[in-house]
Amino acid sequence: MSAGQPSVLIVEDEPSQREVLAYNFEAEGFSVRTAADGEEGLLLISEEAPDLIMLDWMMPGVSGIEICRRLKARSETRNIPVIMLSARSEDVDKVRGLETGADDYVVKPYSIAELMARVRNQLRRSRPATVGEKLSFEDITLDAETHKVYRGETAIKLGPTEYRLLSTFMEKPGRVWSREQLLDRVWGRDIYVDTRTVDVHIGRLRKALMKSGGEDPLRTVRGAGYALG
């Protein structure tokens, strides 16, 4: 996964559908992984949780409904948005999909434009900075569309890494992020960086946020990591 990009996992057994979805998600700036069946999908999710999952209902082996049920039963994956894709258009099927835990249900054939609008709607809830939302915490404002950060009325200058760190913290204030989790989210899994590098950039972020005064908004949790607030 490339740092800063929203990531999607497409679990779809039809090669043509899988390729079309992958092409369109990549064109929209997503980091894309694909799985041809449910077992492979579950394996990829266990290796690296994506920001969003596109899940076909009808697949050989483990069905999309069963995958969704398992994901929503586990605390580690419960909050990942799942969009169910299905040729089943009856209301009873939609209700079953949503009751299983799917966050949205899209009937095939679907419009790519509508699908992407639904995807952005889900990400607006789970990773708002990736869709250009403005985030606020106490007197700190991060405008993800213009990539500008303010503390009160004062503009804060941040490097790219510090910006991504702050964005991560502001999407989930109060959450404690371990150094390993911050490495995955901010630097990406494909790049080897020592965990001590996280401490260096946290220090730079703190310095920038406190340059014009104000209390330190970042909290160090001994043995666990860092949090905003």
C-alpha cells in the first residue's frame, strides 16, 4: 500500500468484473488488491486490513455473506466498510445483505459513477481525509482538500510525513496508534522504516503544532504508542 492512498480489496470471482473494478479504483487513486475467491480474500484481509472491501455475494467456497459475517464479528475488522455486490435484486436479498453487516448493497449491473459515489460516502465516514473532508480537533483544523493546517488562526507548516501523521490522528481522535500501525498507515508496508523514525517525526509534528504557543495536543502512551487528545 502506498502511504496516504486509500486502499481497497476487491473480492470477486469473475475475472472481467475484477479487472474493471481494479482499473477504475486505480484511476481514482486507490491502492488496489484483488482476490478471486473468499478464502483468498480472508487471507489478504488477515495480512493487511484495507480501508474498504468490495465483496461479491455469489462465490465458490466461502460466500460473500459468510465473509461479511466473519468480518463484522471481529473487533479488528468490524469497522472496515463493506460494499456487497450482487445480481440479486429482490428486497429480501438486500435486507439479508445489510443485516449481515454490509454497509451498502449494489445490484449488478451497476454504474461505475454511482459505485464510486457510494465508495466515497463510506470513506467519508471511515477515512474522511482521503475524500477531501475538513477535519477539526479543538483549535486544530486540517483541510484535506487544500492540504493546509491551522491552529486557531495561525497557518502551520508541515512536511508531507508530518501532514500524514496529523491526518491519521485527526481521523480518530483519542485512538492510541502503535508505532507499527503508524508505519503501515503513514509510510506504507512496502517501505522499510525503523520504528524510531516514528518518534522523530512525532517530535517534528509536536514542534510545528506548538510553535505559536498552545498545549501539546499529542499524547504519548508508554508502551503503546501515540494519540491525539
